[in-house]
Amino acid sequence: MQIRIMDTKIHFWVILLMTIFIGNASVAKRLNASQAFDDTWNTASDLENELEQKRAKSSSSSGISSSATSSSSTGSKDGQWSGWSEWSTCSRTCDGGIMQQIRRCYNKNGCKGESVRYRICNMQPCPEQQDFRAHQCAAYNDVPYDGTLYTWTPHYDYVEPCALTCRGRPAHLHLGDSSSSEAEGVEDPEHYDDHVIVQLSARVQDGTRCRTGSLDMCIQGKCQRVGCDLKIGSTKKIDSCGVCGGDSSSCSQPLYYWETAPTTQCSVTCGGGYKMSQPICRNRVTGVEVADSMCSGPQRPEPSVLLCNTHICPPRWITDDWSPCSRLCGPGYRERMVVCAEENNGIKTTVLDVMCRTPKPATQEPCMIEKCPKWEIEEWAECSATCGQGLQMRGVECKSADGRHSAKCDPLTKPTSVQQCSAGVSCDGGGKIILGSSGPSSDDGDLDEDEEEDDD
């Protein structure tokens, strides 16, 4: 009986221990399963986010405006990319521009991929021939640079092709007239190019060609390669048969071909300029140069640009505009500023006058806008009185040099037009002569008496 009870107790404890063990194992299994579920959920979340992006992209292309909101909220929740925005307006209306799409990353650790993408738009030719870079330079014509107004034209910078670098010719600083250069001691303008070269903006507008005759475009200040397939980043070129991306095997060798001629002359004689190659079209059989239209336009070689004549220009005289004449009429004088300056890389620096080898141009000269008008007088009229004193009048008029009436005479210098006069005969019948008359002479006493009467 005792043995049976012991067996029963042992059996009870064995069952209890097994129950605990199985329970712990079950808990552990549930924990592992929960962890595995969490891992699966994270992976599914990533997948769902990606699918959501694709759905947003699809709905965006079909015109559903709610996709951006849905995608953004999902991206913010799951810590990934938002959906792509709508395409922006093309940066140009013709001759090739850029459109862009953007998206936001909601992951604090960053997201893989780009936040912005581009595509080319409006490649149709412009109705009127226009240089996009020249248009951007000209926008600064009315903006003073270093206190001076300039007329700006493009200047190619091979180091930074996507910066807006322009050549400016000053509106009020100029070289002396070529007709009087010898007389004034100013160097022949042919030997100097009076200009400044300035980077007016760190980058040109998106869609600006990196260089003339190239498909490559500037985007966000960087030159991006554009292939003949008009795709950004493409390296495809048109082969000799005119096939984009071809290997020139689809046709026989063309009769005309491009050849790069020796570089042109330097753009300036000193101070830093540039020279570039000049592509020419030749006949392959005869070697004769022909019109450029005979060769394939897309295959035209891009010009190579080299710096040249970087030595500092010798000092020369630079003259300011003449001041207004000191007088509005008659002889006067006018003045101007004259400085000796040297130029290097488009920057002018003032130096001592003794460094200029030629005589200094005049800083002052006589001037006359027009002859001054003057007062013209007529003869005196007869005295208004027949006896005693009266008034006498005459015409006084301001006239210009050509005889026309003028209002520019000095009123302070106007001659009198009215004066007192004497008829020469006393009005009392006594025959006395009033002072100033042309009658018979009288004694001094009568004159003194008459003067006293006049004073009264």
C-alpha cells in the first residue's frame, strides 16, 4: 500500500515537471514565433512601402491627386521615400530645357537612391535664333557692377562651363577716339580690348548648353552629358551613317567629313584670352574644304578651348566721359578723369601715371554749347514833352545768335528802356533853358536855380 502511494506521488511529480517543461518550451516557442512575426512584419512593411510608392507613381501618372498624400503619409510612417512629385515646368519653352521631380526621405538614416530626377523637354527649335546664355548675360545690363554699367555678352570659361561668366564693355569708361588717339597719346584701340570678364552668377539656368554646338546641358550648376537619344547621362553618339548609337556599319563611308583646323587667333593680345579649334568640312576624295552643310551636323566636333596671352597688358591710359560744359552758353570748359591702368584676366588696376609710356590725354578742354543771346537796343524815341521835362523810351529785346527772340538773357544786365528827357524850353514862357537842353546857354545862377527847382 505504501509502495503504491509512493508510485502515485512520483507519477504526480513527473507529470508536474513535464507540464512545467512543456509550458516553458511553449512560451519560448511563442516568443520565438513572436520575434519571427515581428521580423516578417518589418520585411512586409518595406515591401508594402515599395508597392505603395509604385501605386502612387501609377496614380500620379493617371491624374489622381490623392496619391501624393497617401504616399507621403506612408513614407512618413514607414521611414522611406515619399512618392515622386509632379514634373516641374520646363525651364525653357524651346531649344531644350529641363524638368524635374523631387521626393522626400522620411528615414533619419537616409534612403537609397536620388531625391531628384530630370528629363529633357521642349527640344523644338526656337522660332527666332537666340542664345540662351547671351539672354542671361544681357539681364545684367541695367545692374551696376562696381559702380559702373556694362553691356554684357557671354564669355566661355572652360574651367566652369556652367557658371554665368560674361564679358562686359563699360558704358562710360572707354578708350580715346581712334581719330584722335595719336594727338592725345592713347594707344591704338586695335591693340587692346577694353572690357572686364566677370562671373555674374555661380551657375546658369538649367537647360543652358555647356558649350556651343553641344547637347550637354547644365543642371544645378553642373555639366551633364546628354546623348543623341536626348537622355541625361547617355553617352550615345551619332555615327558616320547618321544612326544614334550606331557603329558606322550600316552604310558606306561618307564622302564628306569633319576635320579640326588649327586653333584660331587669341581673343585678346594680352591680359588673358582664349582660342579654340575651328571644325571644317572636307571632301574625302579631293580634300577640298566645302560648306559645313555638306557634313553631318550632329557629328560636328566640339571646339577645344585654350587659354592664351595670359601676360599682363602694358599700362595704358583709360579716360572717363567728359563732364557737362561749365556754361550753358558762351565759352566754358569741361573736365574728365584720366588714369593709367594695367589689365590682367579682365581686371583693371590703377597704377602710377609714369608707367604709361605715352603722353597723358587732356583732362580739361574748352567748350561752348552755343553762343549766348544778348540784349539788342533801338534808338531813343523823341521826348514826350514839348516843354520842361518828359520821358523818353526805346526798344530793348533779347535775341539769340541767329536773331530769334530768346528768354535766356541775364535780366540784371538789361539796359534801361525809359529815361527822363528835357524839351529844352521852360513851360513858364520865360525862355529859360532847362539843364540838358540843346537851347541857348544861360548863366550859372539860372542853372543853379533850375537844379534846385528840379530837386524840389
